[in-house]
Amino acid sequence: MCAKIQIRLGDDAMIKIPISLDFSTMDQSEVVNRDFVKIEVEKTINPIVDYEKVRFTPKVDTVDVKNLTYNVKMLDDNGAHIQNTTYGNIGFVDDDIKYSKSRFLNTFLRLNFYDNDILTNQNLISQITIYSKITKAEINKISDSEGNPLYGGGLPLHVDEFPVRFILNNPIIKPDGFAEGYYIYHFKSEMEIGSSKYLYMRGELNNASNGIRTKLMASNRNDLTINELVDKLHTRYILIRTNTGYEYRLDTSYNLEGGTNNIVENIDDVTVNLYEIKVV
């Protein structure tokens, strides 16, 4: 049903009625493509993400790090951290190390790197896994007739003397060492020349002798409350891109307590101490 509408006009009023009221897209294809088709097509295409990674070298000031060591310090039966934790303290026997049994070789330290230190709002960026191994530092040294050390004929240290530590070497300075985990790899697209970026690391020890995963923190205190623990979990790394390349540093200004933290620097050697978590 159509409604009748009356329009009152004056004597000089005039209404222009076009010949046709039909809509037509003729000659509008360019506008349609520009304002609709192109925009909608772009919405359906995923953005291009550059996943290329570059290698960051650890440094102290301007010097390349020669040795990067991660020490793991576990709790004893009384709840105190064992300053020189050995594999004997965590359930291993001499034959496990002497014969490089799988329970020793499959025990590893995992370093988890996050984009911030807020536990409720952080994203895992990358991981480094470092397996147990016997280095020259853990072999009983024997000497030749002139007193020169001979490493090839020595046996590994006794299990109660073999430290739970992971020594990483600069492959250029020490090509016969172990370099897995020495470098950090990160997305190239996030680093402009002159820029820097923080990464926050939480460690955990995975013990293949008993199947226990022990989470680690950056403080040697064993009287932390839950609220205090949150601020002691991470070790901070600084990724830097310079005109000459990519490097990273362990941040000795982060998480200070009594003027020190869990990072020890000595010229071109860096040690990171990680402690088993205990809260009260």
C-alpha cells in the first residue's frame, strides 16, 4: 500500500524531477576499487613479519667476554644455600660422571628470557638450554716428568667436588671450549642502530637423576616472603646494537641488594649465580 503525500507550494515554487531515479555504478569502478576493494583486500592479508635473528655477543664494557659461567646453588637439608653445590649434593654418584651416563648428560640448565619482569604480563621471548658436560676445569690434572699438566689422562673430579656449574666459552678466543648458550639470538627488526632492549631471565635446573625441575632466583636469601620473591626472580640482560654490530651485557645495576647482585664481573670473565628458590 502506498501513502499519499500532499505538498503545498507557493505560486512561484518549482520542483525538479530527474528523468531517472535508478542507481548506477557506471564510471564509478575507480572509486569502488580505491575506497572499498583495495581496503578490504589489504585487511585479509597478514602483515609481513621479519623473523630474521642476529647474534649478540656478551661484553664487559668494550671487551668480549672470554668465559661466561652459570653457577647453581641448591638448598641443603637445613634450608641454607650450599655455596659450592656439587653433583653429589643433587643425587649423582661417581660413575654417572666418570662414564658420562645419560642421567648426567641429560641434566641441563634452562634460561628463559622474557620481555619484562612482571609475572602476570610477560611474554616468553626465547630459551637457552645448557647441558651438563665435563670440561678441563673438572678433570684431575696429571703432569709429565717436567711438571707440565696433561689433561688427557686425568679422571673427572670426585662427585662431591664436581661443581654444578655451566661454563660457556668464547669460540673465537677458546675454539676448543663449549660455546652453546654463549650467544643470545634476537630479532633483527626490533633493533635499530643505537637502540637497546631489556630481556629478563629466569633459570631452572632440570635434574635427570631424579626428574625434578628446580626453579632458580637471583638472590641468595632464604628468608624471602612471596612478595619479596617476585622482585628477586630475574637477571636482566641489555641487548645493544652499535654501528659495528650486536652485543649484550649483564645488567649489574638491576636487582641490587646491599650494593651487589648475582652477577660477578672480572675483566673478561662473567659469573652469574642462580639460587634455588625458598620462601617463608
